[in-house]
Amino acid sequence: MIYLDNAATTRPKPPEVAEAVVRAMDGFGNSGRGAHAGALSAARTVYSVREKLCALFHGPGPEHVAFTANSTLALNIAISGLLGPEDHVISTDWEHNSVLRPLYRLRERGMGLSFLPADRSGRLDCGALEGLLRPNTRAVVCTHASNLTGDLMDLPAVGTFVRRHGLLWILDASQTAGLFPIDMERWGISAVCFTGHKSLLGPHGTGGLCVGRGVEIRPFAVGGTGVQSYSERQPEAYPTRLEAGTLNGHGLAGLGAALDFLERTGADAVRVRESALARRFYEGVRRLPGVRVYGDFAAPERAPIVTLNLGDRDSGEVSDELAERFGIATRPGAHCAPRLHRALGTTDQGAVRFSWSYFNTEEETDAAIRAVACLAEEERG
């Protein structure tokens, strides 16, 4: 199988990730739940991962990194913990349902909600943010990169806007954490929400949020923390304020190993390789008859994603044929991005997404080009 579904989850992982998980399962106790060797080993590893992620995002300190099972939960925590019915929020047509549904739920309770629209090509004009501002606008909630097209948000432009108006900024970094630079302090990001199993190359069940200095998020869930056990309220200090219950210490050990791999390899080297493979594929398919590719490929940088359709064929049928005939794994359908599909005019058809990781090869990419070319030729009859 040629695996080109890395925007859903990267595969394979660096070998040391699984090795770290196995060692943790054999040796860890429960982090923060004792002073014996196993508990302390888990606690040291968890804290080390906080330090690495804080450095990655240029956050205010490792205690401001709170762990969750994925970016969806992190986004729910940040959105529900910072916003309320009295607020107005600006988001975009690029968003994943992990952003949209928490926002829609708050809208049902009275919160105002506006969207920066995407044009027919899927592009956003960040200059139009000023026109969406209201007296009670409290936050911008947006993705760093579209999981559908791979287009990148103009973070400096959004940062200028939020700083000018004193707004909160919740950033969904699901597709970019570990791959593209994110500087919370420089750009004024209030919370970076991330998942471990995509470009961070870690295990499923890992993720979290890095919270900016002075940002006060209400607890989403409350319960055991291992500290202040006689208090009736969740502890106020980060990260325990946002971490109720036992952490996924085994998975976080794997995430720590993945972060070490990225540090050794270099995020720039990873990004250059993945981008080169995606560009190679794009150049190989963009002129094929009947193939339509989505996204802005004139942009200087973009996530390693190429999404396309073949004539009027259903994207699920095309993806199935790629898997069954050519052994190529892709992602068809709506990609949990309904607003952008409406903007692109692909609501009914969906689209076929190809996405790369550091471990893909030129040979695999060329095989994918040949497969699309074969299907395109057959479509012409």
C-alpha cells in the first residue's frame, strides 16, 4: 500500500515512537499520583514533553501546555472556556467541524458568529476581517492550514488584526504543528490547539493546547488531578486546571520520542521534503484532462496536500479505485470541512485528498501520478 493519507494521520511513525510507548507501558506508573519510581518516571517524561511543546510554539512556559486526547477536545476546551453567549466571534470558511460545531453550539445559546468567506477558488482575504468586527467581538478562531486544500492562513495578518483590537485568538494547528513555525508570543496567539498523531508524528490519543500568558480558560471537565484533593473545585493553576483524570502517559512518551525525531531531523528538512513531494505530484496531474485541483499553488508555502476531482465522478468511487486497483490510500468525501466545500462547489461530489509525510518517496509519488493519469485517460474513453 502506498499511503498518501497523512493529513488524516501520519504513517509510518519513526521507529522510536513505538519503542518509547512499549518502554512506558512496562515502566510507568501514574504521573502525579505518587512518589515511587514508576510515578516519578511518568511525571518526568510528561513534563519533558510539555517543555518540548512549549519551545515548539514559543509559549510562556511548560505549565501552560495542557494535554488532551486530540485537537478536537483541545478546541472544545479553548472555545467553551473562553467564549460565551454575550460575545461575538470571527471564524473562516476554511474551518474543520472541530471548530465549527463548538462555535455553532455557542451560537445557539446567543453568541454572535461571523465567517471570513472563501471565494470560488477557496482563497481568503484577511483584509476583510475589519469589516466583520463588532463592538462585542471577543475572538478570532481559525485554522493554520486548510485540511481540504492545504492553503495556509496568513498568520502575521491575523496577528496584526487581533493585536490592534485586543482580541483573543484560538489557532487550530492540527495540520501544521511540528511542520510550520508557530510563534505564540510574536503573533499574539491566545491558545494553540494541536494533535500528536499528524505532523508531530506521534501516537493516536495525544494532543493538547498551549495557553498564552494571561489567558484564563474555564475548566471544561473537572475531576481527579492528584493535587488539592480536598478542594471542591478544580485547581486554578495550569496545567491541572484543564487536565482532569489520568493522562495518556504511554502515548505522551511516544509523542516525546516523535518530538526528538523532529528535532534531530529538523522541521525545515521535513517540510522541504514533504512540500517537494506534494509539488511533484501537483505538477504531474494538474494538466491531465478532466482533473481539477483545488487550492492556491502560487502561494510561497502550503501544507503537503493536493486535493482533486476527476470529471464529475464521485470522490468516494475514485478513492476506492485508487486503493483497489493501484494500492494507493487517499481520503475522499467532505473532510469535515463543509463550508469550504460549499465555496468550492464540491458539496455533492466531495474531493480526493492526497497528503504526504517525511517517509513517502518520489517513487510512490510518481506511482500516484500514473494512477491518476490512467483513471483520467479511462474517463475520456
